[in-house]
Amino acid sequence: MMTYPAIDPTLISIGPVSIHWYGLMYVVGFLGGWWLGRLRVGKPGVVWDAKQVDDVVFYIVLGVVLGGRIGYILFYNLDAFLANPLTLLKVWEGGMSFHGGLLGVILAMWYFARRHGRSFFEATDFIAPLVTVGLGAGRIGNFINAELWGGVTDLPWGMRVPCEVAAGLCARLGMGSDAEYSLPVHPSQLYESFLEGLVLFLILWIFSARPRPRMAVSGLFLIGYGVFRFMVEFVRMPDQHIGYLAFDWLTMGQLLSLPMILFGILLFYLAYQPESSHG
């Protein structure tokens, strides 16, 4: 078994200003996506210039931050928001929903495409591989924050977490008040970082390196993320205030991922119909 290397969530504090690892991971994701987008400029079949990449990443940032936070509140923490609306602004405490961020990016891409005279799916196909960097980095941020753990496991990489770092986890596992460490649990944040970040990036980056029918890359992104997220949810503990929605295993994350998978399959199918075209 492994022991969680307790990391201070605050990277640095200067007076009243603190920089948190969680926020830094989002910066890493945005900069990484911007860099990858710039790499694609000038490649065969790519009709984007550097200025358009800069603009689209700006829209992605707005969509992720606003959609992710609002989505988390609506999907996972509405009661806390109704009790204290300022909860919406406490991004540094964690609490970002991928599915909310996805909706935010969809709206942002619709607006970007309209302003720049592009089709919606032309924009989403281009950014699909780029956003995986942020997905992977964001899960690393969850790991540093010692949140979103999986259930108990006897696998060699099961992680014992100090109860002083994750008191809520220890309480959920029924650990006594004098317990120093939790039972070994799945580091589900790292599973998601690996699958939704690295693996999904490689799939999409390689697939999109050649011209594909419009909607194909977007469809593959939805399928890939939805399947990976659905899988990890089997070992990840559900949010305590929500629990399982049905069957003692269905989680909110799985429920929100199912429409993604189905819509992704539809897009991929439509992309390869005879009437679909490249470009």
C-alpha cells in the first residue's frame, strides 16, 4: 500500500494573496491547450491562424471557469448555494463540474463560431484534443486537494490518506476519531487524470492529425470522455450529500455521462454518412 504524500494546497502566500495548486493546474491546462493549438497552425488541412487560436482559447477559459463552477453548484451543491450564494465565488476551495464546463464551452464555441464565420463543429473539432490537457491537470489538482477519492481497495497502489488531511474521507470510512490514516482507497483522481487526460489526448491528437469528416473528432471526444468517466465512477465514491442515485451503484457522474456517450455515437455516425464532407 502507498501513503498519500500530504501536499499543502496553497503553493505560495504573499500577504493576503494566496496561489493554490488547484488554480495553477487550470493555468497549466489553458497554457498547454494554447501551445498545442499553436502547434497545429500551418499543418496540412488546418485553416486556423495563430490569432484565431489565441481567441478560441480565451473563449474556452470563459466557458470552463463559468460553466464549470455554475454546473458544480447546480448539479452537486445547490443546497449550499441557496444557503449562501457567495459559495459560487469560492473557486479556490475546489468544486468544478466537468459537465458544467462542457456546457459552458459549447456555448462559448457557438458564440466564437458565430463571430468568426466558422461552423460550430469546425470549432469543436479543433479544440477537442486541446481541452484534454486541462482535464488531466484538473484531476491532479483534485489529488493535491485530497478530494474525490475512490472506495476501499486492497490493490498495491491503494492509498492511505492522513485523517488530518481528509477528515471527511476517514469519517465516511467509519474510522475512529483517533485514527491516523484512512483505509487504503483508490486514487481515482489519478485514474481520471491518466484516462481523461493522457489517454484521451493521445487518441484525439493522433486521430485528428489527418483531415476527418466534420463532427468526427467532437463525437470521439464525447464517447471517450463519457466512457472513461463512467468506468472510473464504479470505484470513485459518490458525493456524500448525493450518494448513489439508483441500483446502489449509479452516480451523478454516470448519469451525466450517458447522454455524452449517446450523443457522441450519433455525431460519429453522422460524420461518416455519405452526405457528410470533410472541411
